[in-house]
Amino acid sequence: MSVMRVICTDALRLGSPLEGLAGSPEWLRRIAAAAVRQSVVNLCDAARLSDCQAILVSGRVVEQTQQLDAAVRWLRPHCERLGLQGISLILCGHPAEDAALLQSLPATIVVPQDQTFVLSRTPDGVTVNVTESVREERLPALVVCRGERTQTAAFRVRLQPGSMPADSQGEGTSAWTFERDAELFLSSPQAIRPDETAAGGALIVDVSDSTSTLTARFCPTDVIRYSQQEFCSEQPLQRNELLRQLMRASRSLASPRQVNVVDWDIRATLVSDPQSDGRLDEQELLRDLRETLQSGLSGFWPRRIRLAEGSRLHGQSAELEELLFGLLPEAGAAAGNNTAEHERLLRLIEPLPELLAALYRAA
């Protein structure tokens, strides 16, 4: 059985800094400074460990043209090692003016941008043929199309930038099977912006001459992963209890493979006691959570805490509310199950904890 195995990814983004990490600790800044380069190293390691014949990069090597020279210098020793292991680097996302510089890289094949090409297995690895009209290609061959439909016995794929499915956060946990015609959504090896919350990595694609399907499985390569998490509580929470629960949730999100940079959305009814002056500030919550996490939790950093629109802040504890309604039984009876009346009464008694806090400080 002859199998062609190719690992496919989107833009490498060499030279691009990670964004949204203002205020991060020194250990995270060190990791972030090398995260994009390390993700490319992880991509090369995955190709070698998975016995791939090629790495197919659908996007550009750099986001800014002026960064290309430095990126090629950094890539050169890695391409040399790939070549020694029989792995080709296929670049198909650059304009024609970048071709000469990219072709100077060892073991590298540059495909003109937006061209359809046929990737075939050879005894020495793979070969790439650019074509205007695809002939009757036989397996194992991969026809990489740019928006056109072709008639061929080989597999047709269209490479698109996009997010990995939510269930593909770990290596080998998900696999997809296609018959002949496939659209593969590729992420970059490393996300660089907080709104890019998908797992960063590549798809390992297998083409076999003994089956009529193409199989793709996800392989993570990212070093830092941005995510958005929602914390919900139906029970009213005081500040310290909220921090404890966020800490517990943070431990469950910590990963040995990459650092999770998390934006928290809080949906809960939050209460304060007299000692807290009736305030609950997002930045103070974030600061206290970060300080608590410095006690040893690795693989996690909270980037932001936001009180979502559905959250409420009450300036009294549940005990104080019960006491006040006890002192005003006729008011509690009048409110009954009337939610609007209940809310109105809460607004009336809400200033009382602040008054108690002032009296407490004066004493």
C-alpha cells in the first residue's frame, strides 16, 4: 500500500508579535517573544514524527514583506534538516516577486500564488506540477484547487483559512474523512490576536491508493492559545467566593502543552459586604486573580475579566436582605412573587450596606 502523507497549515506569520498581552508577567513575555518561531519548529517536528513527505503552507511565511529576508534566514537551517529527512516544504501563498528568495531555501518548492497544482508521491518524496487543466490523475495524488472543480480520479482539495472545529483541541482526538472532494479549513501554527480563539496547528492528510477516501486529523502546534470562557452562577456570590471559583476553573483550564490566555465573561449576581464598600471592580478582580495565580499555577494567564450584561451587582448580602424583609414584613408580603416589585425593594435597600460601611469605618 502506497500512502502519501502531507501536513497542511496556513500562514506561518514569522516576525509577527503576539498581541493583547499588556500587563503580562515576565515569564509569559519570554514565551510570547518566541511563540511564533516555536510553533513552526513544532510543525517541523510533527512532520518528522508523523512520517510526512511534505509540509504544505497555504498562506504566507510573513505578514509584512519587509520581514521576508529575516524569515528566510531563520528558516534555512530548518529546511536543511527537513531535506535530510526527505521532507519537502511547499509554499503556495506568496506573490511572484517573492519566488526567487523563497526558492533559495533548501528542500523547498514554491508554487505560484492562486495556481492549481498536483501533488504526487515519488520514490524520493513528493513532486509538484502546476497545471492549467487537471488531467486524469491517479492515486495517490492530491489536486490542490483554487476555487475550480476538476474531473480526476485523484483527491481534490480546496484550502481555506478558518477555525478548527471545537472538538479538535488535542492531537489525534478528531479525524475527518472525505470522498474525492474536500474543503480543508486551516489555522496558522500560532494565533497572534486575542480574537483568534481556535486551536493553532495543522492537518495531517493521508492519501492512500488502496482506499477511496482522504483522511485528515488535527495536530496542534501552538505555544500560546487565546480563549474566551464564560463563568455562570445562579447563586449570588460574594467577591471572595467568586475569586475562589475562578481559581478552581483556572486550574481545570491549565495545560502542560501550551499557555491558555483567557478572557472571562462573568454572568452572575454579585453581592458585597460592608467591608468591600459596596464596590466590585473588574480591574481589581483581575488583579487579585492574577496575584493569586502567581502562587504556582502554570499554563494559564487571565487576560481580562468582564461583567457580562446579564450580571447584577447587589450591595447587600443575602443575610442582610433577609433581615430587612423581616423588619418590613408588609413590604415582603406585598412583593410576593412580583419580580418587578421585588427588584424595586432591592433598589430601595441597596444603599444601606454602604451606610453601614461608613458607620463601621467611623467607629
